[in-house]
Amino acid sequence: MLIVLVFIHVKPRSVEAFKAASMENAARCIRESGCARFDVIQQLDDPTRFVLYEAYRTQADNDLHKQSAHYLKWREAVADMQAEERYSIK
């Protein structure tokens, strides 16, 4: 199992649009055969900060996810919404 935590800081004016795009992406991700879990978590004390919790069966499944049409659409849609570059830990 590969767990990926993605930390994202969003511009205040983009919070709702970011949530909508991310929830759509999550709904499609969970349908991938190699994705065991995908959660979009918003920080309570700072609603501009999010964590994506992603669980893949293998590294190859994560690699396939990054090539999917829905991921590429999400990545493009949220690029200008971010207050700073997102980062992840595995």
C-alpha cells in the first residue's frame, strides 16, 4: 500500500472552486482499480489549507492515476487557485 498526503494552500477567493474540483476528482479517483481511498480534508482553523489523503495499492497505481484524464483536468483547474506550490509526502 502506498499512502500519499498532499498539502495544498489555496487562495481565499478560490476555496469553494477548489473544493468542487477536488471532490469531483476524488469521486473519479476512487473508481480507479488501484485506488483504495481518496479523501479531501479541509483544515478547520484555516479553511484555505487542505490535505488530500490518497491510498494506492502500488506505486504503479499511483503512476497510472497521474496519467488519468480526471487528474490532468484537476491539476490544470486548480493551478491558479493555489497560494503556494503544493507538496506531498509518501
